[in-house]
Amino acid sequence: MDGPSGSGKSSVSRGVARALGLRYLDTGAMYRAMTWWMLEQGVDVADHDAVATRAAEPEIVSGTDPDGPTIHIDGVDVAGPIREAAVTGAVSHVAAVPEVRSRLVALQRRIIGEGDIVVEGRDIGTVVAPDAAVKLYLTASAEARALRRTAELNGTTVAAQQADMARRDTLDSTRKTDPLSMAAGAVELDTTPLTLQEVIDTVLSVVKERT
Ligand code: DC
């Protein structure tokens, strides 16, 4: 399941995994954890070479229960801190570094193993699991995405969220390595007019049809 932030990927992926008794992996959380660690280490995240040099160091462990996904880096539970503004502001820089991507993609493939998992991110259908049985690409209008994200966070406005998402979208879809794009054979779903349950039901019917 790929798509930009606020398209509904996380809630939909978890709901689908729960409904089908599958595991769930949030790859964005892994890029966020790597970013949190770089900031903790005092690495200048705008310096690609500095980030690349340290990318192999931290140990990242992702728990794949859709009812309680977890993320630890070097043994520290970072589920909370990775959602903070400092990480959100820096993650697109860290995620653009090829050494970071190749390390995390290898880790993601190990977790995916034989499958039976719903994986969400930006490059899952294109790079991480191009042979996935079902590929989805979720979109939503810029306003709907900003409204959803504003409802999840405190102390922000729709306008500020929309501006921040536009900045991240540009960085994520124009980077040289594995930019956000729709995979060949993916089903595109515009979630703007739909409730969460409607999106989950639509995805479940696509899964049924294709598997
Ligand atoms: O889904 P998210 O907002 O938590 O993702 C955080 C950032 O990580 C996002 O701005 C782009 C990057 N990312 C990526 O490059 N590739 C992925 N598979 C998942 C996320």
C-alpha cells in the first residue's frame, strides 16, 4: 500500500490486516526511527554524506501486530518521539539517502519473508515488493489529507499542515532514489469522499478479487 501522507494508508492498512488476520508493517516508522537516531547523534541531516556514513549503525526492530505495532532503535522505544515535529521536518532528507534506503529495504524484505503481511510506505509496490499479490495506491485531495492530519495532531492548523505536506510530497516524489510513484499493476483509490470503513471494504474486495 503506497501513497502520500494523509491518504489514509496507516488506518486502512491496519484495518485490512486485522480483518484478514495478517501482519502489518509501517515502513515510514522505520525511516522516522532512523531520522530520530540521526538527530539524537547530532548528525547534520541535511548533509547526505554524513547520514550515509552512519546509516549502517543503529539496530531497528519493528513489531508487526496490527493491534499494537512497535518500533525500537538500539533498544529504545521510539513510537512516540518519531511523530514529533523535529522528526517529521527532517525525515524526507534522511529518506532520500541511498545508503539509508538500501539498508531499510533489505530489512523490510526480511520482515516480509514469505508474505501474509500488509506493508505501507512510498515504494512498496515499486521497489520493496514488486511481486506483491495486491498493490494499492491511495490518494486523497490535499485539503482532505491536511484535515485528517490536523485532527490527529494538537497545536496545528489545516493551512500549516497543507503547506508541510506539500513540502514533503515534493521532496518524496522528486528524490533520485525510489521516489513515491504508482506501481505498475496497482489499483488506485481516491479516498477523499469515503469513510475509513468504506475504504477498508473496497480494499478487501480488491484483495478477494485478486487472490
Ligand atoms: O508515512 P510517513 O509519513 O510516516 O513517512 C515518513 C517519511 O518517510 C515520508 O516523508 C517519506 C519516507 N518514506 C519513504 O521514503 N519510503 C517509505 N517506504 C516510507 C516512508
